[in-house]
Amino acid sequence: MTVEGGKKMPNVPTLQLVWLTVNRGCNFRCAWCYANASEYHVEDEMSLPDALQYLKMMGQAGIKKLFLIGGEPTLWSPLFDFNDAANSMGIRTVIVTNAQRFSDDLFWDDYLRHPNTHIGASFKAYDQESLIANARASTFANVTKGLQRVCKYQPNGIVSFVYSLPYVSHFLDMVRYAVDCGAFGVSVNFCSPAVHKDHVDSRFMVDVDVMVNEIMSAYEEACRITCGRLVFVMKYPLCIWPRAFIQTLKDHGQIQTTCHLQHQTGGIIDTDGSLFLCNSLFDFPVGKYGKDFDSAESLISFFSSKHVQNCFAQVKVYPSKKCTNCEVFANCAGGCPLLWTALSPGKVIKGW
């Protein structure tokens, strides 16, 4: 059994969250992106009939919210038809996007007629030079226009970025840019490895000590800039940070810990119907539509099967002996399991 907030959680996986990888094409080329290994094939996209079948299946399975990811899902050709179908079924959808295409006036007008329930905007740069360096795109003015539109459309919305090697020494630049675009708040994610076949890509992870020093040094100013509307999505063990800092984040509601992988509550369906447990494990499907499941009932049954339980069990282990009796393990889980494909837990996990 695992424990969350003092309550015992069953080991049997229960499907609650679903991401649809609707395409692989993208207008950016972010070197740290988990989709980088897919080579961004434009023709590699989910067909509308398949997407509608998944939508129907999720509705019957009681899944009330889907996340659309890519690639860049605003480039997915059936997006508007899919959104209309989801809206008619009462299923909430969140599109995760770099927002660049929203700068196109015609596309934006069409999108407003066929919207998702929510736009999850993820930005990659703070000026033209950083966008060229980080995403190999020279369209900073368009990105800014698109992001501004999203922020105006969702006045209480939060935009996000992944704190990775290119942003070292530029954390505050990213926060300022988001607020200048009209963001209500900023969510900070931390880069983790991507596992592709027999290769672990950790090139863009920030050294732990460098990360801790920069974030803590910039924290007060970042809070001032965002009026305290700042959230850290922690992938690292909490004990790499001073206990007082983590308590401050908790007191201000500025921290999120653990994910669907640790709670065994979600999965990703790829363009070809393959089922993954994590974006960063895109080369390791645990099942496939048409073979392992083809209905809501068979999906729920398969997701709670011994096979999937065993797949989760491979990543749900104590990374260090220091974690076994740790008082905050329920809210930490020793950090993202993928960290330990690239880092030594004995060196990183300090314990409190």
C-alpha cells in the first residue's frame, strides 16, 4: 500500500486521467522535448475516427477530462471536429500548446468557435534570441501575440515552462515575460530524463545544486512579480530543498508533488493507439487499442490487470533507504522515478 495525505491508497491502478497524443508534427524543435525522438513526422497523427472512438470510450469509462498533447496539437487537422464532439458529450478537454498558432487571426477566430475547455500554454523563451536557441524558431513576435491572446481569453489562467539547462540564470527572465504577456500566474516544471529504446537522454537536466541555489535566490522576486501566483511542480525529492523552503511553498499553496505515474491513475494513448504510462516512456507501450482493449469496460479491466500493475511496480519503488521511513514520503514518493535512470539516488537524496 502507498499513503497519500494519511490515507491508504490501493495498489490496483485506477484510470482517472487520460492524455491523447494526437500528432507528432510541431512548429518548434525544442531539444529537450520528449517528442524529439519521434522526428516530428507531420503524417503521424491520430485519425478523427480513432479519436472519436477514444472519446466515446473515455466518456463511457467515466473520464470527464482529456488532455490533448503532441507534437503541437493546434496543428492537428481534425482538432475542431474533435472539440465539437467532446463539447457535445460534456467531456472537458485541455489542449497543451506553445500558443504560436493562436497568433494567426483566422485560426484564432475559428478556434473560438470550436474551443477546448481550457488552454494549457507552455512557453519556451523570453526573447527572440532565446527562442531561436531553445526552440529553433524565429517567430517570437507570433509566440508573444498567441500567448497574450490565451492570457486574455483565460484571465485567471496559469502558463507554464520547463526549467531546464537553457534557462539556468534566466529563471526570472521567464517569469517576467509570462507576466508581461498577461499571465495570471506561472507554473514551473522541472526537466526529467526521456528514455528512448536503450538510451537515456538527460542532457538538459540542471545540476541539482545549481537548480536549488537559483530557485531559492530568485524566489522572493518571482513571488513579487507574480503576486505570489507561482507554482512549482516538484519532480525531485523534497529533501534536496531546505525544509523551511518547502514549508513556505506549502503554506502559500505553491507546490505540487507526485503524479499519475506514482498514483497509478493515468495513461497516454499515442497516435497509433498504443498505451503508455508516461510521456517520457514513449518507447515502452504497455498495451494497444484493438489488441488489449477496445471498449470502456475492457480498458478499465486492462488498466487494473496484473500486467499493468507489474509495469507500474517497476517504477514505484523506494529510490533510497532514506525514503522508507521518511515522514513526507507520501507527498514526495522519492521524486520522479525517471530521475534515477540518470542520477544516483544515494548522492541526491539527502533525507531530512
